[in-house]
Amino acid sequence: MGRFIKVIGIVLIIFFLLMAALIFYLSRRPAVAADYHEKITSGGIIEEKYLAGGKYEVAYFEQSVLENYKKYEVWYPSELETSEKRYPVVVINNGTGIPASKCKALFEHLASWGFIVIGNEEENSWNGFAADMSLNYLLKANENSESIFFGHVDTDKIGVSGHSQGGVAVINTITATRHAGKYQAAYAASVTHEELSFLLEWEYDASEITIPFFMTAGTKDMDAKTISPLEGMNQIYDKITGAPIKVMARRTDADHGEMLTGANGYETAWFMWLLQGDEEAGLAFGGASPEICNNSCYQDQRLDYN
């Protein structure tokens, strides 16, 4: 009997060690694969172009911080270290359980198009505070002669992006934070709709949005029935009356998790147009026939200029 109990004990120890290893692995596993862009079907020439990588080689920098969000993580064109140029910025708000460290490929992609991209490890991003502190750090670094970012931040060209809870955070970042007035463009994927957000105590007010705003979601069950249903998207969209342009679209056959990257081609084009003045990218959302409105990979498109 003693031998049997000993064997059972060893088996249990091995089991718990394997479970611990699995949990550790899952906690470290990227939410965005390095080749994610190769797995996304594009339905337009512009979407396809900006889904591919840009021309810049990318470098990475991080700075630890004594806050819940642990560190600032920055992806940027490596030429910044030797150039005299200023670069536009995209600030990232995290989705639930998806800190910036799990989305490296996505942020490297944006940086390859000439952006400084800054994120952090915040787990409760909804109020936009961590994003506001990320931007605050970068603005201070821009004034610090000992920082690699000294003089390289284009403080007039700043955008913000987020998915899920991070989409809620996007709205709060541009309406209810100290640096709200600094932003010129916003992108939000699979925004948690108002009723569910308020139950979670993630309050936001879309009627306060006054800058270009672009939101997407998927048509499969988790988004369509729970997190970002069409009715909820329309409710947000209709409340936005002060933005110079607003756009929404749902990606067909995509669900909540897939929307972290699903509309990345148009996300990139959106920021290229509004923060870098790329006229070709702008044709996705403007001109006589905006590409996003005629893309078969999307449905329920709405686009309005104020």
C-alpha cells in the first residue's frame, strides 16, 4: 500500500508540474503570430497593400515602471536612432488578457510603416489611464536629451488603437484623459457595447468623440451576439456627431479574437492617411468610391463626413 501511495504521489507531482508548465507556456504564448498577415484574406488593393509590411526596419525599446502596467514598450523605425526626422505615434490600449508583449508582430507591423508605437502591460485598460501615461512618457522622452526619442516624436500626429476592452479604452483615451486633446485619429476593434460595458463598470461616452473615428467588429457569434453586436455598433456610431469623419464595418466570417488583427490592413491605412498624409491610403475611406465600402470581406459599412 505504501508503495502504491508513493507512486500516486509522484504521478500527482508530475501532473501539477506539467500543468504549471502549460499555464506558464500559455501566459507567454503570443496572441499574434509572426505571420498573421499571411492568414488574412484581403478584399481590396489598398487593404492588401497596407496589410503587408512597410519599408522600415524596426527596433524595440522598453522602460520598466513601478505601476500595474509594468513597463512601456516601444516599437519604432530603427533609422530614428541616426536620423533627424520626427515620427507620428500610435498609442495602444490592451484588450482583456492581451498585454502589448503578446502582440509584438502587430506593433512591429505598424512601426514598419513609419510609426512610433507604444504599449504597456495593463490588464484593466478600459479607462485609458495607462495609455495616457504611455503618451505622457513619450512626450517627456521627446524633451529629454538623454532619450533615444529626443526630438523624434511628432506631437501633432498622434493616434490611438485598441481591441475589445481596449476599444472602450480608446473612447475614454480621446474623451476623458489628460492628453485627450493630443489625438488626431482613433481606431477601435470589437468595442464592448454600451450595455455590457456599463454592467462591467467600464463607462464611456461616445457622444464626446470629436476626432476621426474608425471601428470594426466581426460577424461571428462572440462579437455578433455578445461583445460587439451590430445594434451596439450602430448605437455608438449614431452618438458620434462631432467627428469630422466616422467609419464602421464588420468583417465577415471573423469573430472577436480574430478582430485583433482582422482589419489591420485598413487600420494601417487609416493611420497612414490621417497621420502621414498618405493620399492612396485615404482612398480606402474617401473619394468617389471608398474601397472599404465595396470590399466583399466586410459588411454593414457606414461612412460619414461631418
